[in-house]
Amino acid sequence: MKAEIDWDIPATPPGWKGALQRFMGPGKTRAEQQAELTGSLACTALLGWHLIAAPIHGSWPQWALAALIGLDLVGGVMTNATNAAKRWYHHKPPRARLGFVAAHTAYLAAMAFVVMDTAWSWFLANTTLLLAGALLIEKARLEAKRPAAMAAYMTAILVNQTALPVPDTLDWFTTLFFLKLLVCHLVPEAPLRSPGRPGEHTR
């Protein structure tokens, strides 16, 4: 059975509800919403268990900041993987996506200088990996964007595992961080839906 592609972006309501839809991607179906929520809850629980079982050697504010960033990354991976987010963010010009990615250098700074206490080399290396990877993906031809993203993602992860070690408690960060931005956010994909099931957009 052949899948259908839905490029239509539905109108959004005024106020905060519309702003939230425009941030996460308008036109999310109930199936997308359910999968996003289930995946986010399951992975947040696993990450929370990891942080409790192997606590960060530092203050409670450091632990809380790491947990908050982890929660955002888990939700960000799931949200940016939806058809709604792909359709929304990839109808915008490249500078909008690159701006979104660049804003996440604040996460690298928070992890390096608050959670890990001034890890300059880690911060500079990961900022370079992030921005270089993002530019590579955006400059690649359309048919090459997905493999370019996978190459940039694997490079970032392997560099971190071999040359930029962090405490075991924080080994999840770069995996989720680069997955959210280089793969889920920057790779354009056709918004597929099951055939014969229009009109399922949530409001």
C-alpha cells in the first residue's frame, strides 16, 4: 500500500497555543502526538534513573541543570522527528534552521562551564563539530543531506568517545544533543501518512 505525503501546513490559532504549535510544528496528528509523548516519557524515565543511580559529583544546582537539559533533549529528539516539525522547519530558509542550531551552543556552554566546571577544550571542540556539521548538511545537495547528517553525527559521537571523555553520568549528553540537531532537525524528510487517513490533525 503506497504511503501518502502531506505538505499542507494548517492554520494556527492566535495566542500562546498557536505560538506553541508554530514552535513544535503545526498539524501534528494524534498518532504522532501519542508516539512523541510515549517515547518522551519512557526515555525521560530511563535518563532520570541513570542520573539518580550515578549522581553527578557536584552541587544540586549542577545536577538539576543537567537533568533539565536532558529532559529538553529527549523531548527535542521526539518533537523534531515528527512530520509536523519536518514540514514546518523545512519550509523556512536555511538561516532559520542554522539559527536554531547555533542557539544550542548555550547548552554546550552550560554543560561545560556549570555542570563540568570550565571544560574549555570540550566546549570549543563540540561547538566546532556542531556548527561544521550543520553547515555541511545545509550545503549538501538534497539527496545527500541524510548521509551527510549521519556522517556528521557519527563523527561527533566518535570524537567525543575517543578524545573528549566526560564522567559516566554525562555520557548521554552528546548522543542526544547531536541526534536532536544534526539528524532530527536538519534532515528534510517527506511528511508521510497512512493512505486514506486525512483530517487527523490535532488542534
